[in-house]
Amino acid sequence: MADGGVSAKPTCVVMKAASPFVGKQGFTYSPAISAEMVGSHGIHMQLVTIPPGAVAKAHLHENHETAIYILSGDSAMNYGDNLELYMEARAGDYVYIPASMPHRPYNLSDTEPCLAIIARTDPNEQESVQLLPHLDSVPK
């Protein structure tokens, strides 16, 4: 599996992230560890790039927890049933999002991207993403 392909029996792998793609949330993701890439069963890990001034679509990850490490930049996030709660995270910060928590992250900077590593208990790159369009118009 040195090429990142999925085999019947997963093994240890060192790899680079795959080609970036735009996820359902509207950000660019570069997946590395996932069911699709290495055959993982309970986790995935990827790099997310939040462009300057970008705001994600409101969403949740049904039944899956998320852990994030901010590599560079400044981000913020509205979260809660009606996105009524707010937090900021900057380079060097870790963020935890409980399973099924509605949230909408965004980049605080209009000039610099925000880069973060995301790990989630869903081994699939986008399967548990549930968009919440009724919350997209909630003010930041």
C-alpha cells in the first residue's frame, strides 16, 4: 500500500496527502488517512485550508467527534443548536467538536489563509457531513 491504495488488510503506511478537493462545507481538504486512502476503520486525518475571509456552510458530523490542530492563521467558529455560541482558535490551538454538534468555522483574516489538521472518528472523508442550510444565514 505504499502508493496509498486500499487493500483487504490494512498495514502501516507513510504517505503524502492526496490531491485537494472542495468538500461539502465549501473548504479545500487534502486527505491522507481515511477509509478511501488506507483502509482505516475508525479514523481519518486531513489538512484543511480556509481561504482568507472564507466561511464554511453550517454543518455537523453525525455521530462523529472531531479534533483540530491549527497550524497557521486565525479562525473562529459559531456552534450550538442555533450557532449561538462562539470561539476563536489560533496557530498552536487544539479544538474539540463533539459528535453531532452544529458548527460553522471561518477565517478571521481577510489576507491570510488558515491551515489546520483535522482528525475525525469517521474513517470516510465526507460521509458523516450533514449540511444545515437553515443555519447558513445566522450572523457570525
